[in-house]
Amino acid sequence: TDYHTGRATPSITKDFLLRHTSLRELTVSSVLVDCRSLRGLRSLAVAYQDNDPIRATDVSQILEALLRCPSLQELDLGFPPAAAWFPANPSAKIPLVHLKSLRLKASYATAVNMLFMLQVLPGTKISFNVRGQHLPSQDLQPLLEYLNVHFFSPGSRPIRSIVLNAAWTDDADLLDINLCTTAELVSSTPPDAGRGIKP
């Protein structure tokens, strides 16, 4: 039930998913899904708004479903900042070797934890969007180090476009994107050109 309106949140039930085992693409927005019955998807897009009643257990169920979708090619996950999620086993990995595009939108901790758990190939396109908080620049280091490894591994694609918005860092002058300097950079389009970037 929506905390603000009192209305029941739409849902896709286990029974529905068990009847439609040929389902390969699923896109939902503000709809609860019984992810325990999801399997065999090639595309999954799940988006929730700030007032949707999403908990950490819902995030965990979605990630567990990915283990049953080894051929997944497109993954787009968006969670409200309140849905803080931390892995029970940080060393566990979810192999998604066919994934072509990954989009994450959540609180910084949740998005980083999800990113680090997903095992993707260097050619995977990654979009990372932090919601609802400001961060000291040093907190970005693990993310930048991950991206550095991802984009410079053998088989990775050249960086062709960068969009930066330094407004979500508390110490934007120290934001360092040196990882981009040795890649093939075709276009760089920060929303506020030159602000908060140290090349």
C-alpha cells in the first residue's frame, strides 16, 4: 500500500509469472513484482518512485532473480533512496556475461553495492545515477576505481561520451576523472562545463 495515498500498489503475482513462462522482456514502473518466479528474461527494467513502498528485501529478491536470467542483455534498475541495500555476502557475484547495457539509479550505497555484485564483461555499457544525497569526493573513489578497471580491461569499448553533474558532491573541486584521459574520448558534455572537474 502506498504510504501517502493509502491505495494498494499494483503487482504482478507469482501465479501470473508461472502461467507465462515464455516471458522474456519485463518493464514495470511503480509495480511490485514477485521476483521469486522470474526466470529466463533477456530484458528487465524496474523503476520505483520515492514514495513507493520498496524495501531492501525487494531489492534482494530482484538481484536473486538475475541468477535465473543468465542470458539477460538489458538491465535497468531504479530504486528510491530509502531502499538501502547491502549484500549479505559481499564476495558473491552474479554472472551476466551477455549483458550489453546496465543502468542503475538508487542511493549511492545501494547502486555501488549492486554494481560491485554484478559480473559483467568490459564491453557492457554502464549508466550510474545517484539519487537523493550529496557525497564527499573520497566516497566516490571505489566507484571510480571500478570504472577504471572496467573501461580499460581487454575487450572494453572506447569511451565515446561523458556526462557529469558535480552538484551531488560536497567537495566537487576534488572530483578526479583521470580515468578518462587515456581512453578515446569523442565527446564530453558536462551539464555545467568546467565545474568540479579535475582532468
